[in-house]
Amino acid sequence: MLVLITYDVNTETAAGKKRLRKIAKECVNYGQRVQNSVFECLLDSSQCRLLQAKLLKIMDSELDSLRFYYLGNKYDTKIENFGRVNAYAPEGLLLV
């Protein structure tokens, strides 16, 4: 299923900047960055739970926000893109 992951990390402190880098690094391992704090990830349910657990350990729930949007397997009809587009095929090869 395609999962859209968005996050907002409070970076007013050095610890916040570190959390931001860690969350981004973890998301890169599972998907493609499509905007600064937005990733598209093709995951099965166990990968999704694992990634969610990892991100929840990193974030500070008092200061940060993390959202998962589950677009499912028929995501191609649910996405419209306007403006600058970086070529990206979710089903394609992902090099890490």
C-alpha cells in the first residue's frame, strides 16, 4: 500500500534539529521524499508498523507532529500533481 508520511518537528533546539535529521533519515530508508517533510512509501502492513514504531521513538510527542495517510493499493487514481514534478514511480527501483 502507498503511505504518505508527513512530519513537523520543532527545530528551535539542537535536540529538535537532531530529531528532524533522524526522522528524515529513517523515512529515506522506506520511501521517496516528495517534499521537505513529506515521503511516499510503498509498504506492507508489517513494514508500516515497524516504521511507525521507529518514528514514534524518535519524535517528541509534546513538540512534534507525525501523520500517516494510507492511500492503499489503488493510489494512482488518488494523486494529482501540479507544478514542478520530480520523476518518481513508486513501483520502480528504489536505491538507498
